[in-house]
Amino acid sequence: MKITYTKCGDYLLPDLEFTKKENKQLNKYGLLRLDYIKHYKKVLYQELLVKDKLNEHLFSVSIIAEDRINNIINDLIKSYSSITEKLKSENQLLWVQKMNNYKTIAEEIVLKEIIYGDEI
């Protein structure tokens, strides 16, 4: 790779061209991961920034976290047969309460494993 320079006063500045990458929208898990690595994993954060892989990393964490949460919720629903469509039609409040409880459990697991862990 040949680098060209432009003279600016007494200095030679490299002519850098950045490739345009598509910025994808991050969900809350990607943003939580960003905050975590910014404050507690500074070397990893700097490395991802320098290699221009930060957004790619955060987006992959977002996808993995969403998939993991959905899998955990589905496993909890299968293991406890009290959550059914019949319950949903008869007692919506109880169904919503149980589903919110399952989502909270799944999010706690994912936060510890993926967002604040070093599995990725």
C-alpha cells in the first residue's frame, strides 16, 4: 500500500481515506456493552476503536443478547406449563406478570454473561 502526502505549511500530512461503513442502530444491550468496555475494559475499547471494529462488536453483542434472551424466555415458558394461551385469555394480568418476570430473569442472566462478562 502506497501512502501519499500533502504538504501543509512545513508539514507533510498523509492523505487518508476512510471507508464509509453503515451505522446500524444499537439496542440497549449494545449501549450497555459500550458503557461497560469504556469504563472497565479500556484496552479492549481502544483496540476496537483503532481497528475500527467497535460498532461491529457492539452490534454483534446486541444480536447475541437478544437471541439469548429470547431463548431463555422460551425455555422458561416450556419448563413451567402454567403459562398458556388459556391463561392469557382468562387472566391477562397474571400472564403479563409472569412474562415480565421471565424477561427480567433472562435479562439478568444475559447482563452477567454477555454484557458484563468476557465471553465475547
